[in-house]
Amino acid sequence: MSDSEKSLDPFADAKLVAVIGGTIDSGENLRESVRVCSVLEVGENDILVKDTGTYTERTAIVPKSLCVPIHATFEEVSLAAPQIPQLGDLVLYYGKLEWKDKTPTRIAGILCELKYDLGTPSKAKVLSSGKMKEVEYSGLLVLQSKK
């Protein structure tokens, strides 16, 4: 592979790739799965990877079309943090409202109130469908900032 081709290839400098696989059935259904593998060599259409997620390490040649390069730098990883929900933000809560709930609940709405315990937010009230619902603060995802 020439230097100009390497610069256009998103896999050229990747150390890790997510390899997509899964189980297919006769009804043409796919249950996806993903494995993260180390890149050993990059070819024109395929990649030689090392799968370390199994009991014994193994290598495989996989098509690039089923791979997604994973790039991360020290700065990206060390500086990354989830967005902190603020009053007025559009948020999504995902979690169990009570310990006995069998399945998680999804609530989208406006963050209207925060309850602090020992200096940190613990509970939140979200306005959703015209009703205030109390949820765990740690289960909030910011969908859109108020700004």
C-alpha cells in the first residue's frame, strides 16, 4: 500500500477495531454482536486481527466492511466526562423507578428540580407529559441543553 493510500485508509493507524458479527437465521434475521480486536496488519480489503477476548488468543482475517476503527488518544480518554444535566435541559431518564421493578423505565422531559444530598445531586424532578416525576439524578442523559 502506498503512502497516499495509507493516509486515505481509516484503518491505517488504528490499533483497535470493533468487528461486527452475529447470528443469522433462515428468516433473514440478524442478532448482532461485536468483538474488539487488536490490529496486527492492514491489507487492501481485509485486516489481520488478534482476538484476545477468548480463553486462548487467536488471529483472524476479517473484511474491512465489517470493521469500525477505534481511535483514542490519552487526552480524549482522560478529559472525557458525561455532560452534567442542568435545570431546563431536555433529559432522558433510563432506570428502575423502584427497586422491585422488573424492567427499566424511560422518561423524557424537562429537568425542573434537583435534590442535593451531602453536597451532590441525588434526585431530580422531570416534567413529562404534564406531570412531575421524581427520578435518580445519576440516570439522566442530556438530550438537548437549554442554553
